[in-house]
Amino acid sequence: MRMTGDSPLWAKHNVEGTTNPPLTQDIKTDIVIVGGGTTGALTAHYFMKQGMSCVLVEKDKIANQSTAASTAILQYEVDTGLNRLMSLVGEQQAQQTFLFNYQAVMEMSQIVKEINSNCDFAFRPCFLYTQDPRKVDYMADDCKSRQAIGINCELFTSETHQDEFSFNFEAGIYSHYGAAIINPVQFTRDLIEYNIKKGLQVFENTTITDYNLSSTQSVLTTDAGFTITANQVIICTGYDALEWFKHEKPFYTLSRSFAILTKPVEKFHGWKEECIIRDDQEPYTYIRPTLSNSIIIGGEDLAVDNLDGEVANMGDRHPLALQQYHQLLRRIRHMFPEIENIKTDCWFHGLFVDTNDGLPFIGKHPDYPGAYFNLGYGSNGMLYSLIGAKLISQDVAGKNPKELEIFKFNRY
Ligand SMILES: Cc1cc2nc3c(=O)[nH]c(=O)nc-3n(C[C@H](O)[C@H](O)[C@H](O)COP(=O)(O)OP(=O)(O)OC[C@H]3O[C@@H](n4cnc5c(N)ncnc54)[C@H](O)[C@@H]3O)c2cc1C
């Protein structure tokens, strides 16, 4: 199965980062983090803050897998609307999840400042809209539920706000805060560099091939035969981590999501405040600007039903992929007819894991009590990673955060 197409967006649009050597000896550490994407980097950051000795191991290069193919929208609202999430997981847990994500956007901005990262982080409002007149009441109710927990949002309807957008909608929730855009590869590299200066040890081109897990001390073996002995093991291997759960009934669905980056446009006509935009279709379309005046539009997901099939293994120029990119281009031109000359700069795609409730899996799995998992599945992957990093590091420090309950394995 292929994680991404041939050339994920951010891998192409970033100058090569510094490289770190592979592991060439046996070592010991407090914490070993497996996986060098955004999740591994954030997890290392939170543990380093606690003054623990940390090792991060990456089988490839830093931030070269899903992190490089992300459209990198940071958004407090999760795939499942607040009211629906309340009916799935309970009122308190759903509200907590929305607030966690809201705070995580703020926390992300603080980390960007702290590490002085040049990762094009920028706050943006976000707009979730529907074109279905039957869903207007649903939007209005969800908006009220969000306002009730302190989210600064308002209901836009076609009567009140149609003139702010060039595409038609019946209603939508416009959130003034709680969303941002970022360059995920630059952020991840900067975060790792920052922590290397504080003592984090990073080994690239080092694959963990064997895990001898124990709740007191675990031993991990690399492809070159060296060992890492650690008090705690944190698995941040993204979609590769699904291997661990092959023996159980899948608790997730797999799809491939497509995206294009346009060439810079002159003006964002018909696009209020260059906000982040998402519709309520299944699969949904998501749109964001970049700081260099380009547009990223993603969606047109295809289900991955067969791991040996075409969708699971396609490259960038597969006819089916080309069809999805063209559909995205048509869609953006249709939504913004007043923006002149919308042309594709590059396209990319990546594997996407969804969970039944749209929430991630964070914490220990009953079959593997010797390891923590930080698996930010769902479209809020990056914020979930931050939430996971925070909760897991608190748990290791003995604070037993009760919020881990929300994201535990086997919850449905
Ligand atoms: C098209 C697309 C659009 C997306 N849009 C968004 C978005 O707008 N917002 C958002 O928040 N999220 C989005 N996501 C999801 C987001 O990309 C991921 O949630 C996030 O990047 C996950 O980061 P990660 O570090 O967990 O995974 P990865 O970046 O995949 O990192 C995991 C790392 O683990 C390494 N690894 C695996 N096995 C081993 C091993 N045995 N030993 C050592 N290393 C190992 C891999 O090489 C890899 O580098 C999108 C994803 C796609 C595909």
C-alpha cells in the first residue's frame, strides 16, 4: 500500500532539511519515540519539556510521509459536528473534544513562536457550509451548541451573508477563531531541530523491526541489529501503525484523498477573509489559501477497499488520480468565477484513515500494555497529535489525565 503519491506537496516545496545519522550502537533512554512525522516531533517536544531523555527514530527521512501530503489545516471543528458527536460519545466528552482542539490551535501557535519557526503559520476564520436547504436547522442548532461552550462563531445564511462568497450556500457556521494554516514539513523539521539543541537524539534511516515490550523496560531492535532500551515506548508511526491491529476487526476505514495547489492568484474575490472552507458533503471538500496567494483544495476521496487494489497503490499520474485532480480544479473554478486564471501548480494525494466517531486513538492498547500509541487518525490529525503528545506525556509523568478516556482503544 502506498502512503502518498510520488511527490507530496510539502516535500517538494521545502528545501531539504538537515539529515541525522542512522543508529549505529546500542543505547538507553527514558523515552523512545518511533516515527518522525508531526506526531513524533510534537511528542518529543512535550517529553523534552519534562526534562526526560528522549530518542526519536525514523525509518525514512523526517516528515516525509503523511506529514508531507497534508493540506495542513488546523481546525477546532472535527469531522463529526458537535451535536452528532454528543449523540455518539456523550455531551461532556464531545464538548471537551471541541474545546481541546480549540486550545490546541492556540497551543500550536505558541510552539511556533517558542521555536521561532518560519512555517507560515497564520490564524484564519473557518466556514463550514451546506447547500442543502434541509440542513439549515441542523447548522443553526450546531452553531448554538458551539456558542454555548464559548466558541466564537455565528450562523451565516444565504439571506444574511451570501454576498460575502461567490459560491451558493444555504447556511453555514462561520468561526472567527480556532483555525489556522501551516507548512507542516517546515514546522516538523524546525521542532525537531529545536529539540536536538536541547538534547533530543534523532536517528533517520533507522527502522524498528522488533519490539520487546514491557511496562518497566522495553527493548527495540533496529534493522541494522542495534537495540534501544527505554522506560517508555511511544508509537507515532501513523498509518504504518495499523499493522499492530491486523488481528482485530478494523476500527477504521481507509480512503485516498486528493489535493491540488494552484499557482498564485491575484486576488481572492468572493472569498470572505480568505477563510478555511469546508462543505458538508461525504466525502467533503476542503479549501485553504497559502501565504503566497495560492489555493489548496482537497477532497474527492476514493475508498480503499482492497489493499492490493489500484486505489491503495496508485502513483500521481494514475488515470483515476488525474480524474480526481481535474474534478477539484473544476470545483474551485466553479466556486470562485471571479478569481482569474486559476491554474494547477502541482497535485498530490495520500492515504487517509477515518474512525467511526472522527476521533483519534491515543493511549495504551490492551494487547500492548508496554507501549503508548499516538495515532491522530481523522482530518484533524495534526491537532490530535498535539493533544496526544500532551496527554501521553502527562500520563507518563503520573498525572493520569482523565481525558485519555475519550480517545481510548476499544471505545466502540
Ligand atoms: C491528502 C491529505 C490531507 C490531509 N489534510 C490534513 C489537514 O488539513 N489537517 C490535518 O490536521 N491533517 C491532515 N491530514 C492528516 C495528516 O497528514 C496526518 O494526520 C499527520 O501528518 C500525521 O502525522 P504522523 O506523524 O502521525 O504520520 P507520518 O507523517 O506518516 O509519520 C509517521 C512516520 O513513522 C515512520 N515509521 C513508520 N514505521 C516505522 C518504523 N517501524 N520505524 C521507524 N519509523 C517508522 C514513517 O516513515 C513516517 O515518517 C491529511 C492527510 C492527507 C493524506
